[in-house]
Amino acid sequence: MTTMCTSLSFSALDGSKFLARTMDFAFELHGAPTFLPEEYQWTSSFDEKVYTSKYAVMGTGAKFGKNYMIADGFNEYGLSAAELYFSHAAQYDQEPTDGAVNVVAEEFLLWALGNNKSIEDLNDHLKDVRIIESNKGVMGVNQPLHFIFSDATGATYILEPQGNGLILQEDKVGVMTNTPDYNWHKTNLSNYLGAQPHNFAGKTFGDEEVIPLGQNGTFRLPGGYTAVDRFVRTAFIRENVKQPATAQQAVNTILHVLDSVTIPRGVNVKDNDESSYTQYQTVLDLTNRVMYFVPYDNRTIYSVAMTDDLIKNQRETKQFPVAADQQFANLNDK
């Protein structure tokens, strides 16, 4: 299986911080907004050990096997994360480490969000966990993943397991897609310094004056759905879009950015004729602890807040259903 996801961090002028992503996948995940309470217990697929999370988590989840799996989300302290495919590049430990938390890749976020308050906290505790090269996960095959993290301060880091342990690297661009690795994408941006939001002026060729025909500043931007194209396009738009004043305006802005890399069903088809497409978009407000969720088949923006009441009184896992069919606002009823 392959997936082609895009993620970015963002902020509004009022100081609110965000992490957002598209989930592009062929295998139907059936993800929905999901709340995992404090002291949520989950079982490692690798060695069947049971672990208990410290902190409540809100994210896009679905139940696979014994656990609710989270592909993206935030915890009660504002630490957020998203997992993205890192095919042909992810390298995990071949053997478990005694005394460590040994997990398969798709369970890493259960540990990370459930036990750390911030990027600094995560960095201090990474020595306690190992991602194991294993086919014991819920999908029956090892999942090559890398991860983007952002916390309530807006600090954004990535973690790309490449055989040298679990090491956080600052993501100064604020964007992550898929293979190649982050450093490759960062270097590749130098090829697109000619892209700009303003028009280029006309020029004279011989005695002929050539004037611009429409908007031409962005002609250098790639238009495909490869990881490279999506990274460049997202980095450019994120850098140049007008920064919104409020958190509410930021959600709208971020969704417009994500729309530039959202993949319609049918335009990216695998050899087995399965279509890899954007199953959902998620915008995580880390400051106000609100999750915004837009499924593919229904472009309604759903929101669910991690309230103090929810943290204190909801002791069981809770999923928040979304309508499967497109909803409309009927103006005739106004």
C-alpha cells in the first residue's frame, strides 16, 4: 500500500497554533474524530504488553484489533502529531530492547501523544521507546512511517526513523509530505526561488515588447500530486497566504491550503486499480483544543472540542460520527 499525505503547521495573528493534514490512502481507514481518555489502556501488537496513557488524546481514529489507532491528533496539553508514509526509507530496530516500550510503527503515536506534554518532553522520553521492524501490526505488514510534531508553542519537529534511532529534527519550513526525506525536500526548494505571488513584468525581445498574459508569478510551481510537488506547492502557499487574524479564520485559510494538494478519487490509481485519494482533511487547533474534520464524501467542516468536562468525566473511548453523505445548507429555508 502507498499513501500520499501532506501536513503543515500554521499560526494565526491571535497566537493560536495549528497542525493540519490530508490523509491520502487507498485502504479504507474509516477514520472519525475519536477521544481517548486519560489512562487509556492499549496493547502492543509486537509483544502483547499492555500500556496505560497518561493524557487524554483527540484525533482521527478507528479501532483495529485491540486498540483504537490514531493517525493524527493532539493531547490535553497541546502536543500534536501526524503520521505519514515514508516508503522505501523508514528503518526501524530489528530487535526489541529490554526495558523499553517496543511498538510497531502505527502504534507510536499512542505512546507519543499519550505520555508527553510538549516537544521538549517528547525529546526527553524518546530514549524509552523503540519502533520495531515487524509485520505484527494490525495491517499485517510493516508500515513505513515518519512523523511530524507540533506543540502549543508552535514548535514543529519531524521524526524520520532511518536506522540511527529516534531523533527529532526541527522543521523550519513547517511542511512534511512523503519520501524523499525532509532534508531532500528542503534542498529542493532552491529550485523554486523563481516562484512569486506577484506578476513578472513584460520584456522586450528584439524590437518586440512581450506583455504578461494573466498571472505568471507562479508558473514555476509544480502541479502534480507527487510528494515533491506537494511539498513545494504547500511550502509556497503557506509562506505567501495572508495570515488570518483569528483561530476561526485560520481554519478556513488552512483548508484552502490543503485543497491545493487534496487528491480526488480516481486521479491516482495503483497497479491493482485501487485509488489512493484524500480520505479526510484534519485541522488541529492546539491552542483552543479543537479538532476540525472534513471527510471526502461530505465537505461539511465538523468540529469537536476537548473540553475540561470531557477530560474529567469521559472515562471511555468515544467516537464522534460524521454524516457519510454530502450535507447542504438550503438557502430556500432562510
